Amino acid sequence: MTLQELFQKISEHPIILLSFFVAIPVLTIIIGFISSGKGHLSLWKYFYAVLIYLVSIPGIFAVALNVYFFLFQRQDIMQTDIYLQIFPIVVMFATIFLIRKNVRLDYIPGFDRISGLWFILFATMLLMWFLEKIRIFVFSFLPFQYLIGAFGLLFFIIYLGWRRFSK
């Protein structure tokens, strides 16, 4: 299954994706009511951290996908897929906004490193795009599981380089 086939299947049957992206803000609101005034305590901080990472990874991927489609593929704005290109970004910002109302983001473990995560994800996607554009490696026709494996390997290599560079 290629990435295009996966996107097509999601677009044909979006209920699972919509359920995921609706559940995260709803869960954030519920945790906010339960933890009102106690969001800085250890248990709630980790719940919030998981929620942030659950929305950040698809949101960042959607941003990178939009950049690729609009700048490099010259996709028409009217061809934008709401489920894959807009909804993850909106849910990411809404969830982070809801969490910020309940607890300072400085208290959430790993949130100081989320900008590093965003940078590494963008760098990995940019490197994959660059390798494909100069025709060293073609990612577009890879089966999805190999694409994820290549992404994971490049992400890990860039992560190790980022850690070494930041020390």
C-alpha cells in the first residue's frame, strides 16, 4: 500500500480518523474538568504530554504535507483534503490551546522539547523530499510500511545528530 492509496482509503472511510481527532479534544476537556486546579501534578502532566504528542505528530505531518502539495506539487487549493490536510492542524492547535488553559506548558514533561520534535520531523520530511527531488531515492512509490521504516530510520539519525549538536 502506497501513501496515496492510504490517503485514498482514509478519504473514502474517514470515520476512524474523525473519531481519533474528535476524541483527543474531548478527552482534553474531560481531563481539564477532572484536574481543575491540579494540572501541575505529576499524573495530569503526563496525560497532557501524551495528548500533545498524539496531536502534534499528525498535525506536523499535515503541515509538511500541505507545504509539499502547495509549493512543490502546485496543488489547487480547491483539491485540499479536509480530513488529511486541515483537520489535523486545527485539532493540534485546539488541543494545545485547551491544555494551556488548564496548565502552564512549562510544567508538562517533554513540552520544552516539542519544538525540537517539530524541528526534527520537518528536517526528516525535508530530507526525504530532497533525496527524492535529486533522484537519489524515490519514496513516492514505496509501499507504506517501507516508507514508515525509512522515515523512522532518518528520524532516528537526525535525532542522534540533533542531540550531539545540542550538547
